Amino acid sequence: MLREFVAWYGETHPGKLQEVINELPSELQAPFDAAHPTLGMLPSRWYPAPAVHAVVDSMLEGMRPADVEQLARAAGSTTVARMKDQGVYNLLFRWVLRPSNYSKIIQAMWTLNYDSGRLETINHGPSRQEGRVHDWNSHHPFLCRTNVAVKLNVWEAMGCTNAAIDEQFCISQGAPYCGSIISWEDERQLDPTD
């Protein structure tokens, strides 16, 4: 997921990624290749949280809170759009991912992107669901906001109409866990051959 965000950010902010990396201390630059458009990030490799957090913090430096929120929403939308066209994620969207299956596979999807965090799903009726993230050791407020935006876009990709995040919460704002409550009106039946 992070690589897709970085690729999109590099495309929409030409030259900014290289500036961001060059401003970091050398030990935080080490995992990345500033000359590469996606910082040389590979989807199959883990990146140290302090280095990732430093890159994200540098990207956000000087931004107004409303602009940070808008960036998180754009990152979520772009990330889901790009993930839908890739290998294992493409299969998940086409064959498995439906609201009724979401709670069964979300932990596996999470562990493809993060090395810690336990997810909990609570159904509040047929079209309202709460998701909580506990014990996320590499938590970052922007990545947390982006995860909420990703969730909304995943729901829309599953064919849910009028999907909306009704509430979001984060440990950085004093909540006991991170997460959100999403609601939707109905689920269109998607053709897996599309």
C-alpha cells in the first residue's frame, strides 16, 4: 500500500520525493533510492517505521490540517485504484471481497502492509460496521487517516452504494484504539469477470 501512495505522490508532486529524502539524516535515507521515482520501494519488502514516518512527516511539513486530510483522502482513493489492478489484491477484489467476507480477510490484508496490529470488526446492523486496530506498533497519524480513506474506497470498490465514514478515531487523538465506523445502503452484485 505504501509503495502505491509513494508512486502517486511522486507523480503528483514532481521532484518533491527527492527533496524529502535528501533532507533526511543519512540513516533514515538508507532504505530508499532518491533517484528512483518511487524511491526504489518494492511491494515485497518491509521498510523500517522510523524511516517511513520521517518521509511522511517531511511530505506533510508546512501543510494545513485541511490539506493533510485532503491528501489522506486522495492517497486512499489512488491506493485502492492501483491495488485493484495488482496480483493478489486484484483477486481479492474480484472473487472474495464483499462486506460479508470483509471481517474474515481484513487481518490478512492488513498483515500484507504492516508488521503489527490486531484488527477487530463489530457489526452494528446489516449496513453498518465498526473496525478497530489494536496494538499497531508502527502507528502514524497520517497513515491512520489514510487507512480510513482506503477503507471507504474499498467499500465503494466492493459495490456498496452511498458508503460513508460516520466516525473515525485514533490513538493520536486520545482514543483507546484506531478505527472507524462505516455505513452503506446496499451492495451491488459485481461480476467477477469484469
